[in-house]
Amino acid sequence: MNSVISFIGRKDVRIAVGIFSLPIILPLSVAAFPAVVLAIICSYLITWAVYLAYAQRDNTKRPVYFNTQLPYLPLSPYRVALVTKAALSAVFFFITDVLPISIKWMAKKCFAKRSESTSSSRVCEDIHYGSSQDKKLDVYCSEPTGRGAGEAATKRADYPKLPVVIFIYGGSWSSGDKRMYGPMASVMQEKGYVVVVPNYSTFPTGYLAEMVSDIRAVIEWTVAHIRTYGGDPNNLYIMGHSAGAHLGAYTIVHDAVGSEVKLSKSNTSIEFPLPCYSIPLPPIRGLILLSGVYDIVDHYQFEANRGVEEVSAMARVMGHKTKKFKGSSPTCLLEAIDFKLILNGKPIRSLPRNVLLIHGADDSTVPVSSSRKFVRALEKVGADHVQLHVLEGVDHSQPVTGKSCDLMLATTPYSQKFFRLLDRFVLDSTLNSRRATPHY
């Protein structure tokens, strides 16, 4: 009985509080209404601006009226909310990561120009590597004392050849520039690496076939010319971040699978988006993959859950269809290998036995599961020197920028941790190559 009375009493109190709050709540609601409407309008404007900029090319959903193709713009409030969130996150990333890196890098370059007369480091910029004039790369190298700029390093037998890293930047397969990664490349240069950073075709001017063709051309150019810049072509690594990690891994895996290993005849769910090349790639010592996408099918679903699959260039670059998604995925290609050939000792040409994967535990752009699944696929085909390091407190971009952009500063804790992993991997890869001649 007492509990009933108590409940009634509490109910009366709630009703009384509600009645007395009405004079406050109603004016606040009326006052907030314009702000809510403005926020909704701004969200739609932001989303439509993003769609007009990034989602119209090769979009099969664009309506056609009177033989005129109109822009495709979403109306769903849920999708608008997701795209607005992603757009604001991108702006925040630019302000907190890209802008500080650019400022620090420009300051560092200005200082380097003043002291270049006493420095042994140099950067050779805008070297042509392909048939078209826009295919250029930068080489971050160390110049031995007494050697002229035009003198080949091979003329100095006493000058040790350094390990070479080709860095393939990310940018959702649709953006990026080699100059953005000068800070990281310059620190790697200081640590004793020769670093090659190319520009390559991006969407909408290029699709997967063009991107892979460019990366192959960069590898071939590097092997042919890197001795001139103090690098060892027999100690060559492909390093990529995000979409660049996908392209680097895919270029190597596609070359290996397409050249030597037949896909299972029972597997009809894979369609290659580009032909197999008749000339194989030169051997690569190892892959260094950061925050990469290795299964396009899985990542398309992940993008759809985030509401950005129509804005992202990925599906269009890979060919829209699920079969082509699988044929564009390093993980799927390795999973589809005829396992009997592996058991019979059939070599997988051009597939390096040394692979280092680094992924941030806080990555909300590409989930850690992408790297874990790729590791399992590599191990299935017999890769015996595969390392995966999941870094706590690290997001999607920080494997190449560092925390607070500190990867460009060689003395910071994150930079030291990153280069400990990298140096150990390169050393182990060199030792592994001496111990075993066959690939797997």
C-alpha cells in the first residue's frame, strides 16, 4: 500500500514538474526550431556539394530526362547525415593533419635550402618514369662527398648501396600528390634509405589498369636507374598507405598469380579487371603495407555502412561488379589459388616472402580486419615472414603522419617506434634472402 502511495506521489511530482517546465520548454523549442532547420539545410547542401564534386562520374544512378543526364543527389536524411559526418571529418583531418604537415614541411625545406651547401642529402624532383609527361617521381637520396650531380654512384665502389623504398601514397584512388609525403620521405632518407615517391594515375583520369601500369613502370624504372642515386636495386621494397597499400600489394600479387599460378577451375566468381602481363616484374625484397584495403568486396560493404560508397571512387575504379571487386582484391586472389599447386611446390613468381603490415587500432576508415584477413591469405600460400603490428591509439592516417605530425621528426617517440619496426623488418628480410634462395 505504501509503495502504491509512493508511486502516485512520484507521478504527481513528475506531472507538476512537467507543467511548470512548459513555459521554459516551449520558448526554447520555438527558438531552437530555426537552428534545427538551418542545420538540416546545411547538411543537405554539404552532401549535395560532395556528390556534385565526387559522385557524378560513371554513376549509373544519374537520372536521364529528354536525353539529358541530370546530377544524382541523395534525398535520404540518413544518408545525408552520414555523408555530412564524413565530410566534416575530412575537413577536421585537413585542419589537424594536412595543414600542420604542410607548414612544417615548408619550413623544413626553407631551412634545408639555406644549409644545403653543408648537407649531404638531396632530393631529385620531377624525374620522368613513363611515356607521358605527367608521369614523374621524386628520389630522396644521399649524395656521397665529392660526387658530382651527374656522376653515377656505380663509379664509387666504396660507397655502400642503400635499401630502396618505393612509396605509393593513398587518397581513395582519386587524389594525392608526391609532394605531400616529402616530410616522411625526408626522414626515411635521414635514416639511411633511398626513397622513391611517384605520382600515378588517379580517378577519374585513371582506373585500376592505369594505376597498376604506372606502378609497374615505377618499379622497372627504379630497378634500372636507382644505382645512380645510391640505392641497391636488389634490396627493393614497396611501401604503400591506404589505397596505395592496396595498389602496391595488388600489383605484386596480380603479377605473381597471373604469371605462374592458375586459379581453381571451379572458381567462377572472379573476373580480372586487367590482363596478365607477359613480362614479369623484377623481384621485390618485401612489402611494407600501412592501413591498407586488401579485400574490395568487404571494404565496399564497410563503405556502404558508413554511407560513403557512392562518393568513394573505389567501386568505379574497380569496375562496379562483385566479380571484378574480387579480381581487384589481393586477398581474394590469394584465396583463389589452386592449393594443390602450392602443395606440389609450384613457385609463386614475384611474390616476396617478406611482408610487414602496420595498422592503427583506432582506424575508422579501414578496419584492422582488412590486414588480419590478408595475413591469413598470405600464410595460406606459404608466406613465412609476415608480420602484423596493430598500434594502439593510432588512427588511419597516423602510420604515415605520426601523432601530431611527428613522423617527420626523427627524434619523437612515435617516429622511433615506426623506424624500429621498419629497420628490423629490412634487416630480417635481408637475412632471410641470404638463407633461402627459393621463394616459398
